[in-house]
Amino acid sequence: MKEPRKDNNVSTSEKKDAATDLQSLGEGLYKQMEQGEFPWIKIPSRSTENIYYSPELRQYILGDRKVKRSARNIRHIRPFTQLVWTAFFAHKLSTQRKTSTLRDVYYSAQAYEMSFKDQSESDNIITDLETAIGSAREDFNIFPEERSAVFGDITIEYTVPGYEGRQMNLTSHPDGLMVGPALTYSEFVKTSADKVIAIEKGGLFTRFIEENVHKKHNALLVLTAGQAPRATRHFIHRLNKELELPVYILTDGDPWGMHIAMVIISGSANAAHVRDLTTPDAKWSGVWASDIVDYKLPSVPLTEIDIKRLHELQRDPRYKDDLWQREIKIFMKIRKKAEQEAFSRYGLTYIVDEYLPSKLEETK
Amino acid sequence: MVSQAFEEISPADFFYRNREIAGFTNPSRAIFAAIRELVENSLDASESAEVPPDVFVSLTLNEEGRPELETYKLRVEDNGSGITSRHIPSAFGQVLFGSKYKLKQARGTFGLGGTMAVLYGQITTHKPAYIVSSTGSTKVYIYRIMIDIQKNKPIILERRVLINKEEWRGTIIEFFLEGDYFRAMPKILEYLKQTALVNPYANITFVDPKGRLYRFTRVTTKMPLPPKETLPHPYGVDVETVKRLIRVTPNRNMTDFMKTHFHRVSEKIALKFLEFAAIPRGRNPKKMGPQEIVQLVRMIKSFEEFRPPSANCLSPLGKDLLKAGILKELKPEYTVVCQRKPSTYAGHPFIVETAIAYGGEIPKKGEFILYRFANRIPLLYDEASDVSFRAIKNMNWRRYKVSQDMPLAILVHICSTKIPYKTVGKEFIADRPEVKKEVLNGIREAARLLQRFLSKREHVEKEKHRLSVFSKYLPKIARFSTELAGRESQPDINKLLESVNTSEGTAKR
């Protein structure tokens, strides 16, 4: 039985910081106006010229360049006001211990005559706010719509209002548990697992539960449901850091599957301003291009777009390691791709009984 | 061998056979052309009497018409100069009889209009025309005439003389014609409106067959200076003109002949020209043979030192009147007008006036609305062939910050002793390079003025917008910052708002 390392706990301390940071943001603006100044803030620039790949952190980070947003500027004043409102709203969420989805934020604004043009505008302002105070939106209680899930022998303790202190084992529901705000804010108590397996697709996730993969391999199973949401990436990060569990990722055998794994490992440029979303030591265990050849998997030809994507990935600094470069080359050579479900050709349990053990061993 | 029958035909007969070239193509076009010709005659008549025109037009359905094709009674009255008694029958009963052979700016190009309308009425209804006219003398003359088409002569059916107690002056013409008013209606109303625009000193009244009254009221009694008659310019004459001049000249030597009959030819220029053409100064023009005359005209054309024609034979509308006309008929928000300096083509002087009207009641059409005028008459047909239309199409409007989706009307008025029409129908102006250049420059000049107005307005709008944006968002920033900081009272932002109001466009990135 493993217990979390306290010094690695990343969940609760940051939340308090976020609320304090929001308040001091307001305080700063207030003082500027009190002194007869147009309110302004400086935030790190998120333009592509200011995004760098850090080999040490093994993720994208923002450079030193900052932009000044000022209410003096007619082009800035509307987004500036939206930013101040979002800070005000997030602060209220934090202090009242409530959560909100991105879509909620978009609608809530209308109650303050602060309407956004569309949700992408409000999402963008939320990203600005993350950059401005240096915390992820989950830290100030704003979440995306949940769609990913987790299953396995781990006991957690809730911290959300009304559930404080209540414990829960994540094998208790056979469909898995949704990675939502409550799970994100929970504390890890103990686990018997010695690894995490992240799976791209719901079908395979369910198959793994049915086939007792969690028992056979002592694993926690995480469903990413396509590109993993930030809350899920943060959750995997915590499992890796706090419980020191190695992470293995199973995706479809195509450039898009590769990238799902890569974003869990090294993060995305869009989230260059946020930390604690990446799991640099996680492993992509398959489906590799070489697996398509070795296991003679039923496959379909790569499309033009697939090929174009492979060329992009080949130049991407995150893909510089040998394994990635090798697999990209094989994809380009065989010009084929295969889904996880392709293993069903050898019977429904083949992937669990044969493929998985061998790949876990190979990528250890 | 096939024997061919030759016959001589009279001008009336020629136009009877070829009436489409004068615009009488079909019943709807014919009724439009008839009204147009007579209204233009009336406007000319009033202007030559130097009184602001009062033109009254009525069109009534004739009961006796066949059901498949309506016949109408058209009556046009004016307060113009009137026609002297002996000329009345010819003025309306003889094709190519008119007062428009001398060189000065006038609406028609030759005496076709009025008679053509009467001729058309006669061949479609076989009814006489009724004419009343007085020059303001003690008598009023009344005629009932028809046209002998083969002889091109009026047939006088009735002549009466009344005592002119009220010192009335003007002309009334009334006749019957076949036509299709309801198809022609939009064009007729558009024609009257544009005529009123370009003659803002005229009262024009129209009563249509349904009894509807359309009234275009003058906004000024000021009229443009009347054009002066002028001699032909050397560059504008041909062999036939020179022959006719020789026939009537009293001069017995070439120096005097050149000085007397041509526009802007002084003694000095005459001598220079004769030397250039190697014609003895003392040569008697009357004794010149046909070959000599042809050679004379050829030399005139190649002599480069004749002075350009003067423009005092022209009568442009002038900026003020053009503006008044636009404001009255188009009711725009803003209008700019320009008048170009006189210029010439082939010995004919001309002046281009342009205007652009913006906003107000001018509709957004997705393309510019073009109003074309020549010698103060609107041109309504064949727009796409007109020199102005092409000039507008070829212009780079983006330079003037103007786009097709703006509510914009462009007006081009060309006045000349000889408008370079492409057809007898007088509907569009030919692509003469000299004319095109002036039209283009005129429109450009107007576009520059419009641009100045638009950018000034844009600036004012921007300032208004700035203030409204700041007064919308600053209070919100103050309110949310206050709540976020957990403060009790909001900071005072009035000074910030005031500074927005007084500063101009100092926003920085």
C-alpha cells in the first residue's frame, strides 16, 4: 500500500494562492484608479514568439516578454474590463467554494451586462487571467466540461463543501469516476496500484475494467477520451508526482494518437503559461507504427492530412527523442494507421493477455 | 438588266420611315420621347425669354382609342418666348425647322423634337395638332395643323387670332398619340424628377392619365447666364459649312472672310493662317473652286495656331444651382459640387460639372447611382455605354475611401455647343478622349471633396464612440476592482472620463 508524499502535494496550496492573487490584482487596479491613473496590468505575452520549449522542464514555457494591457487604450478597454470581471467572478467562486464551467462563465457574464461575443472570447479571457496571476483556471474553480474518467484501487478523500473528509475508493463504480472538480480537489489517501495506464478510447477502457486489467497489472486506469482535458492531465501529473506511479499511455496508432500521448507527457503550447499539467516521465506504449507491422494489424492508409501532420511532428522539439523519430519514419514508410480496436482481430482478450504485458515490459 | 426605281424623299418622309432613330421605337418609348421633346422645347423657350420656366404637362386617355392600344391626348404649356405667328406652322409641321442652327448651347441638337412628336401622333391617330402661341404681343394665334409627310410641309386646317388681353406669353401644344403610358411611367417620372433637379429654377407640373398630380417646385428664381451665340470655330467646320459661308459672305478677300465668319480669328491669326496655307490674302472667296475649298478646310484642320474657342457661348448650371437642385430632388445628407474649366474637343467648347451626393434619402444600391445630364437635360437610357459610366468604373474608389455599398449618387453634367452624342436618340455621350479626361478629373475632384467630408465625419464619430466606450467600461472596471479588492467605496473615475473627452486620439498600443 502506497501513500502520497506530502512534500509533493500540489492540489490545495495553490488554490489559496489563486484567491489571494486575484484579490491583489483587484487591489492593484484600485490603487491605480485612486491615484487618477488609468488602470493597467502587465502579463506575460502568449504570442508565438514568446513561447519556448524548455528541455529542463520538458514542456513549453513562456519567455520574459510581457505585454501591458491598459484601460487607457480604446482597443484594450473591453477585454480589460472582461478580464477584471472574470477575476471578480473567479474570486467569488473561490471564496464561496463553488465551481463553474467555461460555458457557465460565458452565460454568467450576461448577468453583469458584460456579455462576451461567444464562448471562445470568454475562454480566451480566462486564459489571459491564468497568465496574469500565474495559476491554472482549475485553481480558481473554473473547469471545462468533463468527459474523462478514472478507475482503480485508490482511495481519495474529498475536500469539496459537504463532502469534506469523506473517503472513496475508485473501484466502487464499474464505469469509472468522472474526473471533475471534486476529484481534482481531492487528497490521495492510499493505493495498491504500482502504475497508471492512460487510454485514449472509452471502448478499450471498459474492456480493461471488464478484463480486470487493474488487478492483473496493479494499475489505475485513466480514460482520456481523446485529447486529455487539462484537469485529467493535472490528475495524471499528481498520480505520478505524489504517488510516484509510472504512467503508460495507449492510443490509436496514428499521428493524432501519438500527439495525445505527447500532450500528456510534454504539454501543449497553448498551456505554456501553466505548470503541473505535464508528466515528462510518462511513456507512450502503443499503438506504435512498428506494432502495426509486428502484430500484422488490420490497417487503413494514411490520408494526406495524416502525412502532413507527421511532417509537422517530425520537426517538433518535443518529438526529438529516438523512439518518436523512429516511429514517425515507420509511419511514413508503411503509410498505414491502426486503431486500438484492431487487436480484436485476434479475439477480444488478446490485447489484454498478450499485447499489453509485452508493451508494458518493453516501455518500462 | 434590272431597272431600279429612284425616288427623292423629304426629311419628314425620312423620319417617318426611320422614326426609331429619333427615339420613337415602341409605344412606351414613344410616349416618353414625345413628353421629353416638348418639355425640352418649353424649357428652352422660357430660358430664351429669360424667365423662370413654368411647364405644365397633362396626359389624358382618349376615350375613342382601341382597347388593345391606348391613345392619349398630350398637352404641354409653357411661359416661354412664344413663336411668331408665321413660324408657328413650320415649327411643329416641318421636320428640321427650328431655331437651333446657330451655335449656342441649347437642349435639342436640331429641330426634330417637337415636330417628330407631332408626326408620330399623326401617323398613329391621324388627328391634327392644336397649337396656341403668343410672343406677348396684343394677339394670340391658334392653329390646327397636320403634316404633309411627302412634301415636309405643314397643312393649315384652321387659323384663328384672339386679342391677348392678359398679355399672356408662351406656347400650348395639344395632340393625340398612341402609346403605353403605364409601361413608360417609371421613366417619365424619373425624367421629370431629374429635369427638375438640373433646372431648379423651373416649375414643372404633370397630371397623368389617372389624374395624379406630380409637382416639381422651383427653389430659386436665379437662372444661369444665358449662352451667347457664337461663330463656328475653325476646327469645327467641314467643307459643306465653308461652302455655305462663302455663299452668304459679303467679304471679297480671304483675310476679311476668315475674320468675319470664324470664332476667335483675329487679323494677325488670319494672316498667319493664309501664309501657312499658301492662299493669297486678296483671294476672293466667292471665286474659289470646289478643289480649293476642300484644300482650305484641310489646311484649317492642320493649322495649329487657332486660339481655343471661348466658353461664353456656354451656359453651365453653376455650383450653387446644381447644389440647390440636388438638395431639392435627392435630399442627401451632404453634397459636393465641382465645375471644371472650359475645354474643347474638335473645335467645340464644353464644360463639365460634377457632383456627388451622399446619404440622406439616397438609397444604398450596392453600386453607385449615376445621373447623367447634357445641356441641362437628363439622359436615361444606355447608361452602360456612356463616357461617365466608364469613367466611374475605371476609377480606383478605394483611394477616396469610397465603396460601392455607400449611399452615393454621382452626377455628371456636360454642356457644349455640340454634345458628342453617339446617336440621334440623344441618350449617351461618346468616348471622346478630351471629354473623358474632363469627366474623369471632375469626378475625381468631387471624390476628393467627399473624402474630406467623410474623414471629418469619421473623426467626429470616432470621438463620440471613444467617449461612449470609456463611459461604458471604466465604471465597470471600478466596480469589479472595488469588489475584488474588498474595498468599501469605489475610486473616483470622473477625472479619467473627462480626460478622454478632451484628448484626441492619443490611444497607444
